[in-house]
Amino acid sequence: MEWLTNNIGPEGLKAIGQFIGINIAFVVVLMIVAYTVLAERRILALIQGRLGPNRVGYGGVLQPFADLLKFIFKEDIVPDKSTKFVYFLAPFIAIVGALMTIIVYPFGPEINLPFVGVIKLVVAQFDVGLLYVLAITSIGVYGIALAGWSSNNKYSLMGGLRASAQLISYELSLGLALVGVVLLSGTLDLYQIVEQQSGYWWLGGVVPIPRWNIFPQVFGFVIYLISAIAETNRVPFDLPEAETELVAGFHTEYSALKFALFFMAEYVNMFTVSMLAATLFFGGWNFPWLDLVVAPGGVLFALLSVVAFLLKVLFFLFLYIWLRGTLPRFRFDQLMNFGWKFLLPAAILNVVLTATVVFVIIYFRA
Amino acid sequence: MTTLIFVLLAGLAVGSAIALVVQRNPLYSAISLIGVFIALAGLYLTLAAPFLAAIQIIVYAGAIMVLVVFVIMLLNVEEEEHKPLRLGYLTAVAVLLAAVLFGEAGFILYFMGNSTLEPPDPNMAGNASNVGLTSSIGTGLFTNYLLPFEITSVLLLMAIVGAMTLARRVGLRPTDLVVPGSQVLPRHSIDPKAIGDATEVESSTTDEARQLLGLANAPRRRPEE
């Protein structure tokens, strides 16, 4: 270790650590996304009273690989009069925008390893982590808008424009719903927000309630969840890619691997949004009463915390799939009405109330 | 290392700006402008202003440019044709102004190259500055710069209200005047004889209009909820 530190320097070591972290996070995210597709098909089938794909491998576990092979070997059709550069650029913007956000999420607490020292289980810790997530989400709009336009197809254009309008409308309520959490935590750094959710409130001195942000911010969480479902273009807000209306919306003209990129981008967005919900509202890697039982700082605690975080994220993914199987979709004007006339005022009201309560508490305590 | 990052980001910014001006297809220009904003955000990061970098991407690249891209897509703006330059003397003026710009840049480089000032290294222990952090910006905005902050928000509100007022369409009422090929004009605002081909709508209620047009037996639409 000393040889490495002397030759490369602490910065180089940190960079190598981050590189390894990025690779691990990337692989984990892609694996989970691949199996989310399979889980969605099986769970939707369960809700709809049929069996999903269960032939490939035992119970269908090799289905994602079969899908990947199919996408690679499909014929790649490029429409003749499309704007070629933008047509090729759009799925890359979508997938890059979706994947770039995973580096700020804390997967677990600090581990005290014998040789390496203390490492935090987060790839990159910025002090504007939350703003970074919002910024990358704003860039992801371009993938959809440019895809719709460059396909030279009026249904794609309509789908692309509708999707972009929906995304930028619900970004507002998304951001405002998160302001409540920022007011409570006093920081935009996701790692610190999770750390601040690790204590307990002692009800009556006996029952420990975990200090998660969901308890003071129930309305903020509901507003966030609705906005996030609209942001990821999922049911009940998935009119832009409604099969019965616009053929396939903005990705009508995309085939084979480019379509696979859009498809993956949607599921990675779902995963990102679920991770954000778990991080900001449900305490991130804090398993409810774990640190009363296992010693924090050790490897076992970190492992169980990572498992807890993944369980929360998987719960949100299940919620997404459940909603898809249950709810009908909004019409586009109902969708826009709801976003601007109800959700945005509700989010602003939430911010005002939270700010008032925080101010009162600070003023009367200090 | 900092120099390398600066050269990369500045090169991206200048290259995108040149592409923005040179491109004929307006959508490519819009994408180049997005590239410029992202490069600028990176430069803000090298100057230890993370909040400003994130806000630059959220506001400029993520909202304003989406609006511009919408307009280009909806209005189906055509590619520019290559037309001969009508005002020929503008070329000489452009060359003169470009020479002035390069002269200024050379002047700055010469004097900066000879100075002994170095920008403070943000990684050194004693140099931690609070200027770019979100909490400092927030504190400044709500204490020292509260009046400019509030005035700027009123300015933005004015812009929104102005846009809504200009874009309102007046609904067609039975006493309005319809000038073929033009917008609907409320009766009190024009003189029908002066316009010449203003056609008066002769009924004063919607039911009379339906009778006149022969739509009396047509099924009524459900009222809008």
C-alpha cells in the first residue's frame, strides 16, 4: 500500500478507487435493470392472470440474455430521410443521462478496512449531489425530444413533443418536492442526508422510530413519487409511448440496439428514481434497528446496510410494476392539468409549510 | 492537470461556439449551444463554484435550450440557404472587430504571462474558500442581496405575465366582427366601415346562430368539464 501511495499519490489512489467503484456500480445497475425487465413481465403476467416468460432457463432467469442476443442480431433499420447525426445521437443522450446519476448515491456506510483505511461506499461525494441529479435529469429530456424529431415521422414527433412537455412540467414539482428534504437536512449532499437519517426518535422513551425523512415529509414523498413516475414516462403517465395511440411514440423508428438503448434508459431511470426515493425519504442504507444489534463500522454492518438499500430500491421497482398492471393512463391534457394546476401548487405549499415549521422549531429552540 | 482540464473544456466551448455559428441546420446549432453550456458548467467547476455549475445545466441547458429546441421542432425552421452577401462592407467591419478582439486577447495573455499571480489552489488546506458553496450563496441571497433577488423575481414574473397577455386569444362572441383572413376583432375596437370587408355576425345569441347555420338539429357537445 505504501508503495502505491508513494508512487501514485493519494489523489491517484482515490481516482483508482472511484474507477473501480464506477465499474462495480455500472455492472450492478445493468444486472438489476436486466432482471427488472424480466420481473416486470412476470409480475404483470401474475397481475393479469397468466404466466410470463418462463421457458428460457429455470423459471425464465436467462430471458434477459436471450433478449440481448435478439437485440444485437436484429436488422438495424435507419429511416431514409431522417437527420442521421441526431438520429444516432439521441439514444446515447438518453442512456448516458440515465447512467450518469448513479455515482452520487451512497450504497452503504463507511467501512474500516485493514489495509485501505476508511472507505465510504459512494463513488463520488459532491456537496451539490442532489442538484447534480436534477441537472442530469434535465439533460435526459433531449434524448426523447431529439429522437422524436429526427425520425422524420409525425407520430414520433408528436410523441417526442408530448414526452418532452410532460418531462419539463413534472421536473418542477420533482425539484420542489425535494426542497422539503433539503430544508430538513440542511445540505444537498446525498451522503450526509443519509447519515442524518440514522438516529432514532424515541416514542415515549421506549419505542425507537427510525429518523427517516418519510415521517416528517409524507406529502413531499407523495408529490415526489407522482412526479417521478411522470418523469420516467411510466403508467399512468405513459401517453408518450402509448401503444394504442402513437404506435410506439418517440421510439417508433428505432430498431435493434438503439431501441434497446432507449428501453434500458427507461429502466435505468426507474432505478435511479427509486434509489433517490430510498435515499432521501427512506433512510438510504439504514436498516431500521440494525445498529442496535450489529456494531456499526464493521464489514457485516456495511454488507447488511447495502442489502437493506437494495431491498428498498427493489420495493420501489415493484411498486412501479404494480402500478403499471393496475392503473389506466391519463389523457395528455389531464396529465398537464394535473401537473401544473395541482401538483405544482401542492409542492409549493409543502415547501412553505416545511419552511414555517423548521423556522418555528429553530426560533423557539435557540 | 488543471491546465489540461481547462484546455479540454475551453476547447469544447470554443469549438461548439464555432459550430453554432457555422452550422446551417438550426437544430445542430441548438445542440452546439448545449455543448457550450455544458463546457461552461465544467469551467465553473474548475473555479470551485459547484452550485453555479449545476444551476447552469439545470436552467440553461435543461430548460431554456429545451424551449429553443421545441420552437425549432414545432416551427419546422428550415436550413439556411447560401445567399450572396448584400451588405459587402460588413466583411471589412467584421475583420476589423476580430482584429480588435485578438489584440485584446493577446494583450491579456502577455500581461498575465508576465505576472506572478497564481489562482489559489482549492485543494490546499489553508485555502478553503466559502464563496462557491451553496450555503454561502443562499445566505448572501437572503441577507445582503435580498432586494436585487426580489426585484429579479418580479422581473421574471413580469415577463411571464406579458407573454400570457400577448398570447391571449379573444373568444368569438356574437357581436364580434370577423375580418376574413385576419384575427377576430371585438366590436368596440374597430370601425367596420373603415376596414371594408368586415363581415358582421348577425345573430346575438348562440342559439340564433345555430338556427341560421342550419345546425339546429345537430347533437350538442357535452359541456367542457
